[in-house]
Amino acid sequence: MIDANSKFYAILTAAGEAKQVKADAGLLTWKITHMAVGDANGLDPLPDRMQKVLINERRRAPLNSLAPDPANPAILVAEQVIPADEGGFWVRELGLFDADGDLVAIANCAPSFKPKLSQGSGRTQTLRMNFVVSSASNIVLTIDPAVVLATRKYVDDSVSNAINRLDTKQSVLVATTGPMVLAGVQVIDGLAAPAGSRVLVKNQDQPKDNGLYLVSADSWVRTVDADTSDKVTPALLVSVERGTVNADTQWQLVTDAPIVLGTTALSFRNILAGLMGNFAGSRTVAQSRALTVDERGMRIELAAGVVATLPLTNSVPEGTAYLLSAGSTSTTSKLTTANGDQFAMNNLAVPTPYTFSPGGDVIVVREGSIWRGHCGSETLKTSKLFSASMTTPGYQFLPSGLIEQWGEITTTGAVNEPITVTFPLAFPVACFHFIATASSSPTGYVGGEARGKERAVVTSSATVPQVLYWRALGK
């Protein structure tokens, strides 16, 4: 007779034990498919491992689900729903059958009468049977929404799991601006975040610890929509509500698959930066190092003596850009590329390491395997508008089209001997002005005149050899 001392439990039958051994050894893929209920002929049954059938089976139907207990993976939970229009019997015993039709697990339960609607009372009844297995690795777990009915818990869990696996997550109150201890209530980005607040943690020293968290007076835990690897996937997206720096920003997880939560470094990027013409941020690089993907779109100032290495072009998206500059007095800030990549400005290859002028800046953009410099004062050095040869003889182009050329020539000492000066470059249009002067006080005079776009003639009344300096202007 059932009383306060009665025990209710489930066990594998002898047939179930044998199949569990084969499944553990990889010799069998075990499919548990049906649950049967019985009234045990009014008796109070005790499960017997040698049973092959229920004492008195009243109903058998496919399982709604067979899944591990979330709190203990060694326990399998079999579930079946009996609809309101079925019944008229007591439920005292439960049994699980596999695809071969064998009774593989059996349980007793507290007696429960399942009425039919025709009796004037009806209910939908959920039956769950928990049994221990050594391993579920070769047991086919079943969640079949087409089978009979789904419990409210199953529906709630299914909807919750589906939402939690979406890339777009519920917004967070604030986002971090630097590394922090993930414990206790604290001020984040200028705002006191109360317990229970959602926070985007994105700046940890160990990037594997980045992610979505709940503020707690104790140690923080990851949010339910981002606490397992299947919920944290590439392109995860989250919006930030408040904060001095990060208010109204939107952050995307740019880490590629596969992602193992707690092991894989998680990197987030503000995808709204740049949409309104603003940069993603700014920082100073104080020590020589490689620039990172996370720094793209930023203004980065290089301290004196720093050599900044651009990322490999094939490691960043096409169009990735950095605004790079040197300190106002630095003459030793340099830029270089990684192995195999090129650096160019004004469609001309530029040797690396490239040294910045004091206060110089340039925007570099990835185009194929080349980092191209655009805009900024540094591009003037290689621009044809300012092309120059700072030697003797030499030349300088100016944006107006004016070209200045200079050089020196030595006379022979023959009085008024015409000496031809050949310009380093032929003037495209004309030479407007030519002048020559002596390097020391001459005897008599020095004269000169242009003779076309390519040359000029100088004379000197000096009776000894003399160095003459000349200058020509043209277009």
C-alpha cells in the first residue's frame, strides 16, 4: 500500500543495461523512442530489471523529448504528454521502449488517475521519467515538436533558447572602457551600474574574458543569452544605452568561428564609428608594435622612436583605414609593413620603414596587398605637385606649376667664354628667368641668359677659374 515510506524510482532493465554497454563501446547507436504507462492491475509495483513488459500497459506513444538533465548530464529525462481527451485509467508504472521494441527502462510512480473529458473532468498530463546512464554519447536524444503535445516548459525553453541564439542581443546598460575586475557593483563609463545591469565587457587584459555580463555584488556571471559557445557567434550585435564614452553605440563581435567561450579571444568593434564622419577613437602608441584590427578607423599618434607595423593586408577587410601621425617635434616616428605587403603614396612605391616629418600625418587604406597613403601632409613629400630633387643640380615643383632649378658650374678662366648650362629637367613651357652669381667676388662681371627650355649660357670676365651659382625659374 502506498504511504509516506513508499519509494519511487526508475532503473534500466537487463535489456537496457546490455544496450547501454554496447552504446558506451560505440557498437550501437541507441534510439529510445516510446513511453508506455500502465495501471499495474491496481498493485503498487516495484521496478524489476528482468521485466520485459509492464504489468498492465494502458497506453504507449512516442516520446515528446529525451534529453539530458541540465543540472546533471548523467541523467536522461524522458517526457510524454497525455492530452485531455485520453484517459480513464490509473497511472502506476512507466516504461521506455527502444526502436527494437525492447523495454529498456522501467519506473513506478505515485498513483494518479487520468480522467477522460467524457467523465466531466479532463487535464493534459505530463509524464517525466528520469534515469541514470553512464554516458549519453551514443544515445539518440529526441526533441520532436511533431509528436503529440508540447509542454508549456518545453515551449518556453524552446522560445528562450531560440532567442538566446540570435546574433542580435538585448541591449546593455553600459560598456567598459578599460580592463576591470568582474566583481561587485561599480562605476562603468561614468555611470554607477546597479546589480542586475547588463554590461558589455570588451577591454579585458585577457580577451577570452570579454563578453556580456550581469553586474552582481559578488562575482559577475555571463548573461543567459551569451553564456555558452552556441550563443556567442561571429557577428553578435549589442547596443549600449548609456555612458560617457559609449552611449548610443553598437558593437559587433568580429572574432571568427570557431568560438569556444572562455578560451577564444573575443574582439568587439563599434560599427557606428565612421558612419557620421567621426573616427572610431584615438590613442597614442608609445612603444614599437603592430597595429591591430581593433584599432582600424582610429587616429593613432606615434611617439618619438616608435616603429608602427601595419597589419598583414590579408588579415583585415578591404578598405581598412588608419589615420597615423607623428608628434609635433618627433623626427624618429616610423611606419612599416608586414612581410610581403607594400606601402605607396600618390601611386608611387615608398620604401619602408618610412619616417614621418614632425607633426606629419597620413591616412593609410588597405587596397589589395598594398597600404596606400591618402590625404595628410605626408603625401606632399611624394606628390608630383611638390616633386623635388634636393641635390646639386636640383629642382623643385610647386602646385602653381612653377618650377625652380639650380646648380653650379666652373669657368675656365677664359674671359667671356660662353659656357652652356644644361637644366636637370627641361621646362615643359618655357624658362622665364635665369641668373648666375659668382661664389666669390669676381673680376669684372658674370652674365647669363636662357636659351630655350633645356639650357642657358653664362659668361664671366674673370681671368681665373671661378665657381658660378645659377638659378632658373620656369613652367
